[in-house]
Amino acid sequence: MANANKYRHVLRQINKDLNDCAKTKSPVMKVISFFTNINFQVLFLYRHVYYLKNKSALHKLIMIVFNYISRTMFQCYIAEKATIGSGLNLPHPTGIVIGEDVIIGNNVTIYQQVTLGSHGKQSSGRAYPIIEDNAIIYAGAKLIGNITVGRNSVIGANAVVNKDVPPDSIAVGVPAKIINKRDDQSG
């Protein structure tokens, strides 16, 4: 019964993802989005992989196949241990890498060629980023290590972020520097 409840939760999340991607309640547009919206397809595969990660050998095989499809068809890798909230927007998911302990909040937008990865140090603490709600990460940015990107923050294209970014901030450059607080805090 617990597995059935967990899978129902996954299905509710997938339905929410579909609604977010279709941006309409029209059943016809939902069907079209199901088959054509790459953002939804990547999330659909991830939600199943996340659910299957601690299941039987057959489930693990299905998980491996779903991960393979995501990596080969969409050139996007999301680790099965990553935690992703609602409303993730991947306008161009090609080349995105989301590491195993990454935590992504709600309504986050991530553009192509972004890496959310480990600092590579052997330690007992966190090694991956936490991205809070309503953050936007532009193309080519690399976020490395145990850092937090605060809510409503923006990471500029090709920035290399290895330190915390406070809420409502804009970070750009290599290494990234905070250039100012965001004026519009609507996300």
C-alpha cells in the first residue's frame, strides 16, 4: 500500500509537470505536450527514475533504461538521487547535468549546458548545490560544491559559482561575483 501511495504521488507530480508545460487545461494541448514537449519528457523520465531508485532489480533495469533515454535522446542527465520540486523549466535541456545530491526548489528555470555538480573533494558533508525557489540559471553556468543559490536569484550565462548566492541577487563572471540585488523580486 505504501508503494501505491508513493506512485500516486509521482503521478500527481507528473500531472502537475504536464500542466506546467502545457500552460493550459485543454486536454488536447496536454496530449500534444505529452508527446512533443521536451521539458515535460525529461521531467517524466526523471520522476520515474526517482521513484524506481530503491526498488527491485527489474525496477532498477527500467530506471537504467529511462536514464539512458534521457541521456541519449535529450543529452540531459539528472541523477536519480537529485531532489526536484514543482515547476522546473528546462527551455533547452541539451547538455544539462544535475548531480546526485542536488536539491532544486519550485519554479526554477535552467537553460542549456548548465552543470550542477560536486566539488570533487572527499568529505563527509554535502558536495552538491541547493537551488532555492524561483531561481534562474542561464546557459553554460557551472555551479559547483556545497553552495546555496537563494530564492529569486539569477545566475548569468557561463558563470562559475562556487560560493553561496544570497536571495534576490544576480551573480555573473568567472568566478561569479554578486553584481547587485534584483530590483524585480517577482522571480
